[in-house]
Amino acid sequence: MYKNGETYHNFYGKINENQGKPNDSTHFEIASISKVFAGSLVAKAVIERKIRLDDDIRSFLKGEYPNLEFEGIPITIKNLLTHTLGFKERRPPKLDKIWNDVSEGKYEVKPIEYSIDEFLDELKTVELDKKPGTFYTYNSVGSELIAYILEQVYKDSFENILESFLKSLEMNDTYLEGCREESRFLITGYNDKGNQAPKTRKILLGAGGAMISTLPDLIKFMKFQLESEDPLIKESTKELYSDREGDKTDYLWDVDLAEEEGFYYKKTGTSDGVQSVLLICPDTNYGLILIVNNTSEKAFYDWANLYDRIESDLIKFPQINLVSTLKKDFIKETDKAIANYKSEVLNSSKYFSKARDLNIIGYQLLNENRVDDAIKVFELMVSEFPENPYVYDSLGKGYFENKNYKKALVNYEKSFASDATNTNAKDYILRIRKLLE
């Protein structure tokens, strides 16, 4: 975590049954977070006027590629950076098979028999079915093409270009898979079946997801984003594309503007055994890195909730999340926790509270069949956040589980009256009215 110039980091759990906690020397797969490093290199090239965002990518490819356009619109550098290539299929067929075989562990001990030249030949067979720049389809092909184009621009290998950039940031323990012996320190990852997951492999040039790093090195990159005046940061975080849902993309980052965070950008990465996220909030001067070496559904749920909780707390820091502080008491002694909450919540200089956190505790109590205690927490939530329509939805659920259908109906109706898009409340209202007939 980064907040106002200070960094904090820690490790929890254990690597596997035989090893303890990870540490500063542990190497992690960072998967698609690799892409933003390639994006930074393109931003640098744009600033140096070696590349323009509107350049037709065919001007950097050897040979003829008449297929890499749709209705006269060619694929540009900008399209590679925003996942808007217009491909009919996500990847060419042979590359797709290699990608899937790597995920199944078929290349754990043997080299990948697929070269960049084979990829470029296969690229001549790709079909476009939409105009480039009009539809977002996440892929790693664009990143690999970016790496190849950078090689043509700088007349050097992508590995060397990347390493030079990493050295400028003193990220000495970050590298492409297969390029260093240090990969023996790579953490064990586990898949959704609880088995050891196949390791990351560099299929082409590695820009799409083959980088390995340590937590201290990623912290250096986070601090660079938040503290440096390097013009490539401003360039690499320009909004380049916005889809119909309003999701925005720049140089392979996901960007947006939030009410409390202000402007922020982030990137997630998921390999077969590791989940990671890097969040940068320059307007509010904080950042977050979170890595878990497990990709099971339960681990993903924990990872996502932990990310949401930490990010929420960082916005308010140095204020402390009161609900988190009292969580154990809420579960063990609900009445005592509610009393303590009411006495401390008025101290706004020290504590803050959110309806979402109380809601999570209430539903945990419901799941443990402690319906009366859950109702007490939901009632507290309603008294604290009466303008939030969803607190009435939760209280309605509590009363419903307690078979107090009249009170459940009243609360669901309040929720639906405040938010007519709440289909859950609407469904329960119809259900309860039938029960009360």
C-alpha cells in the first residue's frame, strides 16, 4: 500500500505445505500486468516521435497484410493499446492451441515450438469482422504485436528494450520468464482444483503476460507512477477508448474517474496460479498492490473482497474503519458490538463507517442462521444510512428469514420505492404478497 509518500507491505499465509510465508525475495507471476509495461514503452516511443497512435500497424510489418483492415479502416497502434483490433476470433488458431496447451501444463518441461515468424505468417490468415476501434475484445495478441513493433522501431530485442526501462526504475528483480535463473524463486501457484498450477511461459515476446517480479520491485513501479514527473506517465494514462458501458482504456491500463478516488487507473493479472492487481490513484495520492497465489473461486472471492476493503480504507486513511475494528465483536457478541459502535461512530476524526461493511456482517450472521443478530445489525445499518435504499432490502431479507412477512414487506417496499431498478426487492414484494393472501 502507498499513501501520501509512505509505503506499507506484508505477507500472509504460506507458499505451500513445506514453506512458510513469502518474502521480499519471492518471485511472482504478474500475468497481464505485464501489458502496462509494454504500454509505457509505447508512450515513451510516442513522446520520442518514433511512433504515432494513428500509425497503421502494417507499416511496421514485413510483407503484405491486406486482411488487417475492415471496410478500408486499418488496425492502428491505438487499437493495439485498447483491445479494439476487430478480430473475428480472439487469437489465430495455432497460437490459440499453444496458449491453451500452456495452461494445461503441456510445456512445463519442453520448449514451445512456435516462433514470432510463425505468428506473423498466421497473422496473414486473421479475419476482421468489425471496424478497428469500435469494439473492445480483451486479448494478448495486441500486446505481442506492440512488442514486435517496438523491436522494429528501436532495432533491438524486446527483452533488451524492456530491461533498459526496468533498470531506469531500479527494478532489478523483474524480468521475462525464461530469461533468468532466478525464476527458481517463483512462488507456487494453485488452481481451482487445489493442484499446483502450470507456471507462466513466454509464448512469443512476452509482452502479453510473461513478466515475473517481486513485491519490492512492484512497489518501485507504483511509486514511479505516483511520484515521478516523467512525461510518459501522463501520456500513458490518457484515455484512448470508451466502450458502450463507459469502461475506459488507455495504454493498456483501465482508467476511470470516481467520486471519492478521483482519477485512477489499474491493471489486473490472472495466470493459472496467481491473481494480482495494481491500482494507482494520483488524485488522492494512494496505490495498492495485492497478489494471491491461488485462482480457485473461493480465493478469487477473498481476493476481490480484500481489494475492495483495503481500497475503501485507503481512501479514508488515517481514519480507521470502525466496522472492521469491531468485526470480531459483531460476530461473537453482537449486542456489545452495536453498543460500542454507537459510542465510537460519533468520533468522525478517528473512525468512518460504511453501509457495505455492516451489510457483509449482517449476511454472515444470516448464513450462520443467527437471524435475530443479523436483524439487529441490519436495523443499525438502517438507522445509520437511512438514505441508502439497499439497507431496507437487507433488513427486509432479515425479517423474511424470521418469517415476519409484514415487516419484510414494509422494508422491501421502501427499498423499491427509492430505487425502481431493484429487481430483487420487486421479486420479494410479489412473493410476500402471495404468502400474506
